[in-house]
Amino acid sequence: MARGILLIYGIYLLCWQADGNENNKYDDYLLLRLYPRASKEIDVLNNLEKSIEDIEFLKRSRSFNDTTDILVPPNKVPLIRDLALENGIVFEVKENYGRSFEPVDRTPRRRILRGFDVFEYHSYAAMQEHLDILVKRHPELISLQTLGESYQRRRVRLVKISSNPKAGNPIIFIDAGIHAREWVAPAMAMYLVHRLVNDPEARRDLAGVDWYILPVVNPDGYEFTRASKVNRLWRKTRSKNTVYGCFGVDGNRNYGYKWAVSGVSKNPCDQETYAGPKPFSEPETQMVRNVMMEYGKRIKLYVSLHSYGQYLVYPWGYTGDFLPKEWQKLDSLARIVSNAVESAGGQPFRVMSAGKWYPAAGGSDDFAFGAIGVPYSYTMELTDGYEFLFPERLLHTVFPQYYEGFKAFAAQIRNEFPPTRHKKKISSVAH
């Protein structure tokens, strides 16, 4: 019986997820922002999904007075309002939230005519074209390594930036865009490439450190969010489950370290946290894993860019019951980075272990730290406010502020890890 219900739900989702569906599903949805002030209030909010259907969590509270943001259809608003009032949870409402989704024009003529602007959101194809141009202009600094193809056969390439590739410098490995709807993350990754390659003052940030950047881990999902307003909040990959006909896996629950032990869904039709049928079931996560395995001896810092909430979190993500023995080093560097961003005029990060409030297993930061042995591993949640719809007009303000944080990262790696010519690959990793 349960399988039959799941199958029906999967067929429904299949119809809803079909490309070209331009209905106005979200137009009348409301955004409820709730402010829990005690552990029991956080528990109440985390249990909402089990008791109320058709609501979508955009963000969960990681601490007191940090918001839980929920997208709610109009007919379900009274239920959540009553529950919030009953439990003394402060909340605010944004009505007609879906109408704020900007219509997507994937090939605006004005952008083609004036070239690539790093303070705008671009298609995956435009990003790849721009990387090709940078390689032609600065072959002494930048090269591209093809890692493979996504599920829908998009070519995925790693950007390698170095002023001395033969020096065996420590590597800072940055990826972005594993969650499709988090547009600001790939844009930030492209900004990092831009600054490191084009800014003469950035040469000091290249000295003694190589930067490997994967701007969009999940290009299929990213392009799906650009296809129409109804797809804008899609999170997962776009692989198809052959049994239930549902699409996608949460790539940041798909890594093979403590896979699926906490904070995941085993329902292939779950729109958010389905961990996949097995670790590394997705070609996208396999490619990130392969980069870590190939260069693991030299990778000293891994940062996965996400949004939103202005967090800088470190392992463990799979549990909040204990911390790694190196947690103080992780915490200290995160606070140095946060201070650098704040000194540049930005908002400070909330620094903590990823699993402190709601454990979630199978994350890339845990895999880098626990399986590969990368000494510094973080998830960076960019921006606060505007949810996943961070406006382009503010990118020129926040990107330079975040860059100062990455300069602080680089200073630590440069000082702590001298160059080495040792390039032995990791022979085995627990999958």
C-alpha cells in the first residue's frame, strides 16, 4: 500500500517537474519567517513537515533567534499561524511571495552585446564560454580540466589557477552550485576566478597557493531553475529514478562518508533531502570526489559555497553530539575569515559545527575532512535576506567583501603549509 501511494505521488511530481510547465504554482504562496527562542520551539518547527503537507522549507534555524523560513500555500497558513501562537513562536509573513520570482530570460540580448558581467547571474553555457576566453587571455595563470559529464551530458570542468603550477603548492579547492536554486554561489565562484586572474593585486593571493574552483557542480539542476518560475526553487540534481519516475538527488547528502545516517530522506520523490540509492550515485558528486582523490595530498582547504543565511560551518555535519578533535583550529580560522568580511563592510558569519542544530549526513565537507583528510573543510552559506532570490544589484557590494574572507583563508594556508612536489594520489577512500 505504501509503495502504491509513493508511486502515485511520484507520478504527480513527474508531471509537475516536466520541462516547459509554466503554471503559476508559487504566485500566491506566502513566506512565513519564524523566530524560535528555545530548543523545544526549534523541535516544533522541524516537525512541521511531518504534520502539514505542501509546505516547503527554505531554511531551518541553526540557533535561537535565527529564522526558519517556510513557503506556504494560502490554505495552510492558518494551521502554521495557530501552531506558532500556541507555542509562543514569533513570526512574520510575506504575502504573494512567489510573485517576486523574476522571469528568466536565458539569453538576454543586452548581455550578449556587452559581454560577461561578474555581477550578474548567467547561464551555464555563458559561464563556460567566459572561462574559455579567460584561458586564451591568461594561459600563464589559468587552465581547465575536464572532469566528465553531468547526468544530462553537460561537460563539467575544473578551473585551475596558479602562478607556478610546477611548485607543488597547497591547493584551495572551492566548489559551488550543488544545490540548483542557490544562484549566488556559482556567481561568487566566477567572481573568485575573475579576481584571481584579472586583478593585478591578486597576484599576492596566488603566491604559494593554487586555487582549484568548480563553479557549478550541478549544471542540470541550475539550468532547470532557469527554465521557468515554477522551477526556480528546485534543489536537487536531475537524474531520473527508474522505479518511481521522480527526479533528482540532494547532492549534499550523496557523499560516501557516514552516508544516510542522519538528516536525509529515503523517498526518491522527496523534493529536498533524498540521499540517493547509494553513496555517489550521481555523476556530479563522483566528479567532486575524484578531484579530492586526485589532489587530496595537496588540498589543504575545501570550501563548498551555498546560500543562504550567512553561515560558515565545519564538520561534523552528520552529528551534533560531538566535534572532531581539531574543531578549535576549524573554528578559529572561520572566525578570522568572518572578521575579515566584517572589516570589509560585510555581515559577520555565524560560525559553528554543521551538525550542531540539525545533523545531516553525506555532505561534501564531512567527506573532505573525514575521508580525504583535508585539514580545513567548510560549508559557506552566502548572504542573508532575500532567501534564494538575492538581487543582482547587490552582488557588486557583497562579492568584494567575501573576497576579503578568501584572502584570509589563503594567508592561513600559505603560512601553515609549505609547497611540496609530492603528488601521490590517494589509493583508497571509504565509499
